[in-house]
Amino acid sequence: MHAFPYGTTYGATAAPTRVAVPPSLALPAIEAAFTRQLHPYWPRLQEKTRTWLLEKRLMPADKVEEYADGLCYTDLMAGYYIGAPDDVLQAIADYSAWFFVWDDRHDRYIVHHRTDAWDELRRTLHAALDSPRAHRHHDDPLVAGLADSVGRLYAFLSGNWNARFARHFHAVIEAYDREVRNRIGGVVPTVEEYLELRRLTFAHRIWTDLLEPSAGCELPERVRKNPAFRRAALMSQEFAAWYNDLCSLPKEIAGDEVHNLGISLIAHEGLTLEQAVDEVRRRVEKSISEFLEAERDALRFADGLADGTVRGKALSVAVQACVSNMRNWFSSVYWFHHESGRYMVDSWDDRSAPPYVNNEAAGGK
């Protein structure tokens, strides 16, 4: 049974239940002002993504049975891309689930110092991103899974959007490679280096790109580069990345991670753990207030696009939908971190080895 915050709004898929949020992680601004929604397709989405993980051999059957629903990967996407056509949301959710599995494989390769295996995977993922059809039946389920999910995403908009998405994800793969080198070398990036790297490893541009097929409209460059629109998009993603850092800090310290804003603050700014937590929380709260300001400007910009033409009206509606979903990202990310078994480190037998990961397949014992 999934837990949902009391009094929020979502599809008629579950009864609301209060989630206990630790005081150190509670954000009253989110709970009060960011109403949670859930796409009505969610129950089917959860079922189909679970089946997809099995069919693509991305998780062993026993792991899927025991952990897939509790990890809440589909909940995260169903709370974000409200209004997306069902097939678009399904492709996004499968890609998102793939992303989490990839992130876990990446972590295990680092833990077991399998740099050769990582280099081969990195090379092949780049190739699959450019030619998904040629890699759908690749021997490595991770490569085949990317090819399948990305190939479906490429069907919704134009070749220009596909090229932009691919360009953005190529940069994410390379950023993951930098994380491999940093972690194996024990290098903690400076705060500024980390913030730049984090925008890539969290795939800020990817999740923003996916707002467009969800709205059924490819946005022209003049819209995507509008300062208010870009600022609102950035703040929604920064919130997610920094809140993730806040919630992940115990897990990542236990796993000898070097990539966390709190860890960079401790290593390079001389902060204590308590001070670092306070600083990360301050940045999280600032991202909320900055988003609210940018959101107002972005919605005014959207209104101005309705110039009396059919195209102008359609563009205005699409931008409003994108900005609305940027807002949804706040509540979806927030509750995901308190519902997902991915962050319940205290319940794991080994705080450095997630129970939902196939450790042996990644070279462990």
C-alpha cells in the first residue's frame, strides 16, 4: 500500500495517508503551497513499468517482486508530467526506471573498481543513444533498455527535439564518467565544480526536455530560452537535486561517496556536518522562493504568447502546462523521498549496499 500525504489532490487511485517526514527534512512551504497531483494513468503505469523491468531483464524477478513498487519510481513521474498522454507518460516512466537502474550499476562498478566494464558500458550507451533501433536486442540489458525507452521517446516529436535530447544525454553520460574518476580517485569536487557537475548528473535538461512531449508541443528556441521560463525550469531542477542531496547524505557518507553538496561543503568550506546540512537546507528553501518568483514571470510570458492566432494560443497553453508541471516537480520529488525505499537506509542490512540492487551482477560478492 502506498502512502500519500494527507489532504493532497491526485487521481482516485488510493486513499490519502499521512507520511511521517523527519523534522530535519520537513518543508512546510512544500506541504502548504504545492498541492500534490497524480496522473490518473498511474495504477496502469506502475503495472506496465514493473512488467517492462522484467521483460528487459533490468532487475531480477525476485527484486522486482519485492522492491519495484516500494521504490516508487512510477509515482515520481506520475506526479510530475500531469496531462501527458498515457503513451508518453509510459515511455518517460520506463526511461526513468531505467535511469535509476543505470545509476545503481554505475555505483556498483565504482564500488568494485570495475573501470573497464564501466568504459565499455559508457561507450555502448553513447552508441545506443544515437542508434536505438540497432541496440534494442543488445546482450547487456542496460543497453537494450536504453535503446527501447529512448526509441519510444524519439517517436513523439521532431528530429530536432530528438537531437537535442540526445545531445543533453550524451553530456549526462560523460558527467557520470567524471564521477567514476572522482570517486575512484577519492576526489571531492569543490562546491562550484560540484554544482556544475550535479546539473548534468541529475539530468536537469533531460527532465525539462520531456515537458514538451508531455504538453504535446515542441517549444521554439525563443520560448525555451526566455529568461523567466529558463529560471523556473532551473529552480525546479535545482530544488530536486539539492533536496536529494539533503535526503541522501547519510546513504552517501555510508557508501564513501564524494558527490554531495554537503560533502563538498565539509571538505572545501570547512563546515561541520550540522552546518553543511543547514546550508544545503537553506539552498533548498531559496530555490522554492526563487521558483515562485520565476513562475509568476513565466506565466505572464505564456499569457503574452496568445497573440490571437491559433499557433499563438496553442503555444501559450503548452507553456502554461510546462510551467504547471515544473511546480508539480516540487511536490512529487518531496514526497518521493519519503515514500521510496531508495532512501530508507536505516532499514537496510548494509547501509552501503542497497537491497534492491543485483550486487553480484555488477561484480560484487
